[in-house]
Amino acid sequence: GAAGEAPTAPRGGEEAEAPLRNPRPGREGAKAGPRGRFTESGIVYSRDLDLKKPLYQRTAAYGHFGRDSFPWEVPKKLKY
């Protein structure tokens, strides 16, 4: 309705939906996560994934795709 008018009941006996207090429900905990375990800090990712290992230093230039010197790039035979 127009400004100042009382809201009208929906047609057909349907219940009116309550307006959302937060337009994106669930987002308030996205950064904190359960008990504050998640963060957007790159330092935490680096620490948790142990990215300072010398193994990853060789991937800093030109990436790792197609370079067989990395153990995760060597194809393995699958057994069926």
C-alpha cells in the first residue's frame, strides 16, 4: 500500500510472510564461523596450509601444471 496505510492481508487465505530482519540471513556468522574458527586473513591460510615449505617455493613462478617434478603431478595407474 501507499505510505501511511495499514498493510493488507494477503488474498486467498494465505499467511503473510514476515519481513526479514537481515536481508542475507546466516551471513552474520560467515566470518566468525562456529566459535570463531574462520578468518579471511592470508597469514592464517599460510600458517594452516604450511605454505612456507620449500616444496611450494618452486611453484611461485609459472605454477605447477605440467611439471612432473612435483609429486602431485605424476600420473598414477589406477587398478580396477
